[in-house]
Amino acid sequence: MDDGELIRRAIEVRERAHAPYSSFTVGAALLAPDGRVFAGCNVENRNFAITLCAERNAVFQAVAAGVRRIAVLAVVSGPGASMCGACRQVVREFADGDSRLLLADAAGRFRERRIDDVLPDSFGPEGLGVDPPWRA
Ligand SMILES: [Zn+2]
């Protein structure tokens, strides 16, 4: 799957976001190493503390299906915003140095990053002496 198709999947799922409080809709599409795609949108709640971001939604669906490594993660929002801190840490758990992060705007224009770009000097499984999930 090419980058454009993955971003289109993120644009499609963004349309299903539940964001009545912020109106900031986000879609994410995760390409697993085996070619499967997992899409997630943000799901807000009246209790803002339990709102779930699109990126974590997609990652958790992938993990529930047995995926342990992100090959490519496309994230689409109106302005092409980057990920929040919580999502960066979750992505860090399943991204290695080769995992590609595509941060796209609503028109599909994107910039590419790696986990070390968006979360330098990060805390990961290695910090606890545990193999990262993609190596286990
Ligand atoms: Zn987030």
C-alpha cells in the first residue's frame, strides 16, 4: 500500500470521528508489517479526561489483532497537526527507528517523521530491560 492510499484511509475514518466538543476531527491509519491496515478516529466524551485520540485508537486495534510493530502510521487532521504527548508515548512502544509517521492535513499533504523526531530521548521498553514488542 502506498502512502497516498494509507492517507486516504485516514481521511475516510476521520469523517467518523466523534468530536462534538472540540470539532477537531482526526483520523489515523496504521499499516502493519503484514500489510493489514487498522484505522481509528478520535472519540470524545463529555468527560474530557476519557477522550481517546485517533492514533491510540488505531494502535490499540492493531495490538488487539496481534500486531506488535508499526510499519507506517498516517495521521490526518485539518491543519496536519502532530500527535499529542500521550500518543507519541504509545506509538513509541510499537515503533522502531524504521517506522514511518505521516502527518497529513485534510488535503493529504504530509510531512514524514520518525519516532525519534517527535519523541527524542524517549522512555521505552529497553529502559526497563524488556525487549521491545517487535523483537519479542
Ligand atoms: Zn493523542
